[in-house]
Amino acid sequence: MNEQVADETGALVSTGVPGLDSVLCGGLDGDRLYLLEGEPGTGKTTIALQFLLEGSARGEKGLYVTLSESERELRLVAKRHGWSIHSLSVFELIPAEASLDPDREQTVFHPAEMELGETTKLIFERVSEIDPQRVVFDSLSEMRLLAQNSLRYRRQILALKHFFAGRKCTVLLLDDFSSDKRDLQLHSIAHGVISLQQLALDYGSERRRLRIKKMRGIKFRGGYHDFIIETGGIKVFPRLVAAEHHKPFIGDLTKSGSPELDALLGGGLERGTSALLVGGAGVGKSSIAVTYAVSAARRGERVAIYAFDEGLGTLFARAAGLGVNLEDYVNQGLVSIQQIDPAEMSPGEFAQLVRHAVEERDVKVILIDSLNGYLNAMPDDRFLVLQMHELLSYLNQIGILTIMVLAQHGLLGHMQTPIDLSYLSDAVVMLRYFEASGEVRRAISVVKKRSGKHENTIREFQLTSEGLKVGPPLTEFSGILTGTPTYVGKAAPLLPEDAVMAKGDVRKA
């Protein structure tokens, strides 16, 4: 991103919110007036406190002018986040009906008793007295009620703007949409507008996101950006733009640990590509993905597994059934496993987890098991495809091997895929059940590989205590396209019966 010019010194003002400065391409222009809008509960007060505390950490004076919350309430909010706001000045302007003690030392006013101009004058006097570098005004809804008409309200906001324009001060105005949302006069006055949203899904926790509606003279990252409120404040997850990331790498082949499977894939999977393992439930998709993880760990490479459907115990049992102690590699720090609850995590947060893994922990192989769980995190299929496209493009451009698992609906007969991501994948490996001599067996084939040649044959495979076993090509099949291929040839090409299924094998994709 191009460096922005904020003032004569070229300095930008940090918001103090992790991720928000990245969305703003560095921060805010100093000595300007900004609008932070959103319905109650979206996180405006939290962002405002982080903004002031960031200034305090830089030796700047901060002033919080509040018409809606008391200083005691603000201190309680700060305490819950583990902050102390003793370094900040809090100026309370509480309506008369909120005060039970007439002798209480605070400014008391009511629309019927005090003109809006007098209220504004009190704010000016306090600002002149403290001379802060950062000011938060919470909230404009109270000012709007005092004004009683839009013309008077606009004039007072303009008066605030002109007053602060002559001072070295960055101002954040909070608005909670208490009036008609179509009232956009504030947008024309403010130097920039940040809008916060809270979405209530049919199931799971609420989702929060923000969007920069306007920033005069500042280049910013457009669109919606997910964020969360947790102990310690707000964290923003900037929308991933793959074109901004590229790193030179050698696109050598990565091995699975099974020579037969590597031969089926034309030697292996190239770095900087993505592979999709697709098939019915229990056919062995996750087990094959685990073999890739173990093979990479044996080479000393770091692997990150994101499990949407399974717990740690299930993954360890699956690996043990293949004759591998996956827990050892986890303890060595070569393999990290993170369980993802799609009802609690937004796609933006998940993308940030992946970025942290590859950029901070030098992970070389990413496993997503499964895309069905990831799909449940998205309220709209269209956005899933766009989000996954950016994520895969990003990983491909920095040389990461990505392996994804996708379970199809059904076990036998015509099978459907909940969403078609095959065109986004560089390689597609199809796993199928088939019938031979009255037994249900498993077959594997590579139906797509962009980066090189691959076998067009269908092979039988089994999961044994010695790992993945892949048999020779099976040439005498019928009904392949129906979803239930039937082997009609001789029994000789099939894997022998002594290739017993792995002990502890979990029949779940």
C-alpha cells in the first residue's frame, strides 16, 4: 500500500485497534474529525477507549466527553478489559433526570433548561483547559435530541468541527443510529466515517463487521472486515487480498509417504498448489490428508491442521490406526491442530489464523478438514467461494501446499457435493466405494491436476496399520459415472485380504 500523507510531518495517528490500522493503510490523518457509527452493542465505546489509551501510551492527553455513560460505567468497561483509564480525562454531561443528587459535582442540563449552545460552550471550555491531542465525544444522539431540529444540529456539529480545526487534536464522534439512518449530514461534515455492524445469525454467536464508508484523501481497504470483542479489546481481521502477497519459492514436489499414491499423482503434489479430496463419508479422505501431514512432519516441515468436524482424540486415533503417533509430532511443535467451531468463528477470523500460521510460524502444509464445516460458517454460498478463492490464491502465491477435505452427500449411488470448489483446486482426488465379489471396497483416482501429468487409472486402496496401501490399476470397471463403480474383472488385481484395515480406523471423512 502507498504511504499516506497525514499532515506536514507525514505522520499517521494509530487507532490502537489491532487490524484497524491495516484496514486504514497505516492509520488516521491527525487533527481531523471522524465519525464512528453503529447500533448499540457494536463496540463503539470499546474502540473509543482503545483510541484514547493508544494516545496515552504515546504521551498524548486524551479527553472522553460523555453524555450517555457515567465515568463509573466507563471505568467498569475498562476494568473488564484489563485497562486503567486514570491517565484519561472524563467529562460528564449527564441529563438532569439521571442525577439523584442535586449537589453532585457535575454539569447538569436538560433541553428545556439549557440551550445547546451553552452545552457546546462547556465542552469548548473543558477542551481549552485540558488541551488534549485526542478527544472522544459520546454520543451525538444526545446532542441531536438537544438540537430538536436538523438545521440547528448541523450548525452545532459544524461549530465543533471549526473549533477543533484550530487545535492539534484528533476527534472521534460516536453515533448510535438513534435517528433515521438515512440522515447523512454527518457524513458530509466528518473527515472519515467508520461503520460498525452486528449480525444475528439463525444459530451461533453474533457476527460483527466494520466498513470504511469514507476517508478524505486516504487510501483504505474497502469492503467489510470481520472483528471480535474479547477481553483486551477489539480485534479487526482485515479482508484478505491475495494480490498483495507474493513470495518466491521453489515449486518442488511434496510426497505423501505412499509411493503408489505419489505415482498416481504424477510424482506428488507441487508446492504452491491446492488439492481437494472428495468422496462419501467414511471412505478415507481425512486419513489420506493425515498421511500428508505426517509425511511433511517427518521432513521437518511445520503443518497446521484446522479441524471443523473432529476432535483431537479422533485425529490421534486415526493416525494411530495408520501406525503413526501424531501426538509426538504435535509435542515437537511440527504439527499444530486447532479445532474450529463454525458457529463461533467468522471466516475473516479463520483467514487470519491461517495467515498467522504461515507468516509467523513458517507452516508449509495446511489441512482443512472439512470444507463442509467451513461452509456452515458462511451465511451465503457466494461469499464462501470468494473467500476461499482469496485464501487459496494467497497460499498458492507464497508456496504453501493446501489440502482440503470435502464430504459428498450420500454413500452409494448418485452423490452430490454441497458446493463446487473443484475449479478452485489445482488437483482433485476422487475417492469412491465400489463392489467386487460381494464386498464393498475403496477406489481412488485423480480426476484433475493442473500442474502436470497424472494417471487416469482407478486404483483400489486400503488403510492399514502400516499406512496407506494402493493397489495396481483396475481396468475392468462398470458404472463409474453413476457414483457406484462395480469391478467386473478377475480378483487377482485386487489387494489381498491380508491387507487388514487399520486398527482404530475411524470411518468418518
